Amino acid sequence: MSTVNYLYPVAGAAPSSKAVSTVSKVTAQLVMTDLDTTATITTSFNSALVSSADGLSDLAAGFPEFELNYTTAPTTTVSVNVAIALGTNSVTVTKAAQAGSAFTGIVVISRPATVTR
């Protein structure tokens, strides 16, 4: 089973909407084994809200942004494709279960960082 270790804005548990109300990023360590196929990282960003500045929801504008930096990369010679599904309050990471596809990485999920959002 995949493991998500939250690092910021709170360590340990998934951040609450209050914890992310004054920050624009959530960071976590993501550990996926060869057999893992999905992991859900909670952001609590409420990305479906419509901005008064431009009338778009963050999801409609392509947010949140997702970045994965491997600290231990997959070892297989076959390409490991990681798919990302953006959600209102979470991001789901999906990969195929295959030998050598295990990895550990730091995930950075960012929402717009502007005065109006």
C-alpha cells in the first residue's frame, strides 16, 4: 500500500482547509511499492471554488500544479508512467504494478499564489 508522509504545511497527517488557508503549497513524501497502483494526496485546497478575479475555478484553470522529484527512482528498464488526476481537495497518482516500478519521491502540489486567489 502506498504511503504519504505529509511534510508541509503540517507534518504527519493530511492538512486541513484551515492549515492550507494561508499557504500555496502542500509537500509530502510519496512511497510506492512495485505492487502499488494508486496513491491519494490530500490538499484541502477546495480547487472547485470560482475566483472573483477571473471567474474560473482553479481546476478549470489547470490548477493545482503537480511536481514529483524522485529521491529513489524506479529501477525497471521499462518506462514507468505516472498519471495524475487533479481533484477538488486531492491529487491521485496512478501507476502500473510492475517489477522495478517502486519509487520514493517528494511531491509538491501548488495552487495559484496571487493576491486574489
